[in-house]
Amino acid sequence: MKKIFIFHTNLTASGAIANLLKIQYGVDAICDDNFENAIKQLKAWEFPLIISIDKMKDEEDRVIDCAAHFLNVINDNSYESKVLVLGELDVSFGDYSTIKFDADCDDICREVVKILNITKEEIDYVKQPDYLAIPIQNFYQLNNPCADIYIRIKKQGGDQFVKRINADEEMDKGIVKKYELMNLTELYVKKENFSHLMNQILNQSIKRIVEAHRAGENILEVSSDSYEISQNFIEQLGVTPGTIKMAKTSIKSMMKTVSANSKLSAILKEILQNESSYSYKRSYLVSLFAYQIMPELGWGRGEQLHQNLEKMTFVSFFHDAYLRDDKLVRIMSNDELEASDLTGAEKTLVLEHANRASTLVQGIPQCPAGIDVIIRQHHGAANGIGFPTSLTSSISPMAVVFIVLEDFSDHILRSVYNKEKVSIIETLTKLEEKYKLPSFKKVLELLKNLLVK
């Protein structure tokens, strides 16, 4: 924590400044109203910043240019301290700036932030609560956490945080599931340990995927957990290099699993029975069907085809990055949106999520080129806003493929979730009535050839 010195003859005023600096910006301050004491402290210790009134009167009513005296102390001791003068000062030496004597606390604090080069990230950190929430799914693949883990207990006098898992203590998915059965959706960590723990979660999750592949394990559950973790990271932290590494590893595992299964019915059954989220299942199904039909579209062979498949899987992974609730993910039309009981903010998020996700991946150089366009258009709107009433073929060909495959996958999942019989033929017939344009019909025909024997 940065520590500065405040000299003011009014301790109430200096105390107010010090209090605001500490609460809002994490800057600690020593306050003094005695000039002689102040001189002693400044000679004994170098502060990065001194806030001082410009002048004062002593007991004999003589004017003391206290700010100028402090600049002399800095100069004599070859300190690099800066001075913020409350009032006026006209000297030709020292690193100082001035502000009105009667400036309010907020103005003074803003000036301090500028002088000390306090970043937005530092300010955000100070304003964070002492304990930060982490979605519970992030802990599925974590062993031996590097920090203590807490649960929150709501009480009338304020939230209480109780330690449940010690740092370096063994934990596994079974332990996490027990907390989920208690209806806990988040676990907590002290804010000073947050970034370390999140990095550990990322690194251990990547390692877990790699180990599962080497051991020849069924990768679906591991890949599902890593998908959830990456989605949480996107929402909480934005996309970091670690998130991208995690995504690439997960996507690679998805593509390997898909390509290794010649029996489509077996992998379909496994996906549908897996306890992972609706969002993951739908994204996986889109990747699965894309892997099966895209070689028939004539979009290249070998490495070029592989790159196109990777693009489609990346789009599956990121297209709903801002929709973290299944009730939002499952809205696929204006009618469903109007019939929902969502809040205004949730409806806006659903309408804008394609455009937001597209903007998100534009800033990620590690992502495959062009996926931002596919993501923006994945509901058929060229601008990524809302659900168009009529489709057009003037969007990206890969967006066309994605739209049809996601719609088909969604129909299958709805039947499963509603405990209805899954009918591939009935689903395809409904979609044939919906998609009349040749580019969309071609994708449906390929699906039909694949699935209907």
C-alpha cells in the first residue's frame, strides 16, 4: 500500500482526505498538524507524495511558508518526493503542483491518483470486497488449492465467511459436488489470493485434459468441465492468454473425440446422458455434426479443412460467451424472448450477445481469423443484434452451417430435456419448412444423408 504524508492545521480536513484515499484508492496517509513534528518526519522518511497547505501562522502570528519549507527538506535530502500544495506557491525549484485551498476531497483524491500514477486496475482491486466469489464449477478439476477456500453464510449483521478447505488440502470433484448439493453456486477466496488461485485452476485444468488423453480416458466429462471453466473465465476476467490456451486445449480434445468415433449413435448417446450444461451439450453437438458434414461442402482438404473445422469449434465455444444461464442460452427466437419472464437487462443481453461476443474475439489475436464474423451472424442478423424475422443467404457460408446445426442440436436437446421421444425425421421435417433458401437446404440435406438411414 502506498503511504503519503498530509500536513494540515485542520486535522478534521486532513482526516477526511486520508479516509477517502484509503477506502477508495488504497493509499495510506500519515496526518500531522504540528509543523515542527512534520519537519522531523519528513527528514526521517521519504514519502512519494506530501500534501500540504501553502502557508500557516505560528503562535506569534508570523506567516510560515510550510510548503516551501517541505520542498527545501526534499531538496536537501535528494528525495524524489512530490508535493501537492493546497493553495498557492511560487518557487522555482522542486516537483510540485497546486490545487485550490478549499478544493473538496474528491478533487484532491483525483489529483493524488494522477500524481502517483494509480491505475484503474489498482483502484478496482481496492474497491473489491475482501472475499471474491468463484463459480463452483471452476473447482471440478482442482487439487490441492494454493489458497484457503471459504463459503458465505448470510446473516442479519452481515455476511460471514467460513473456511471449508485449507490451502494445499486434497480436494476433488466429489467434494465440490457435495457443496453443490447444499445449493451453493459459488465458493470464495480472499481477494489477495484470487489471481493465484485462478491461474492454478487454469493450469491444472489444461494438465487434466492432456493427462486424460494420454491415459486413453473418456474425455467427455473432463472436456465438459474445462468448457465450463473457460466460460466462467471469459465472463469474470475477460479473455486472457491462459483462457485461450485452455480453450485451444479443450477444442483440440473435442475434435479428437469427435473424429475418433465412427459410430455416431454411440457418441450422441454419451453426450445426451452426460450431466454437463445445456450450453456445453449444444456446442459439442454442433461441433460433432460440423465434423461430419463439412468435408462434403467442398471447402478444402487436409490442413485447410482442419482449419475450417477448428473455426467452427471455436465458434461453438465462444458464441454464447455472455450467456451464462441456461434459460438465456435456450432462447432462439423473438417469440421465445417475448414469452420469457426475463428482466429488461437479461433481454437486452440476449439480443446483443452475438455482437458482444464478436467484439470480444476481435481483440484476441490467437483466435482463428474470421470467427468474429461467424459469431456475429450466428442467429442470422448481419449486425449481431436480435433474431431476424427472415433469413438471408448474404451472410457468411460458415454462419449458415452453424445456424442450421445449432437449430438442429437445440431441437434434439429440448426433446431430451422435456422427456419427449427424440425423432430425427420429425426434427428435420420441421427445419425443412423453416429453411427454404438453397444454402440452408444444402446443410439440411447433408444432415439427412448422415442421420437418416
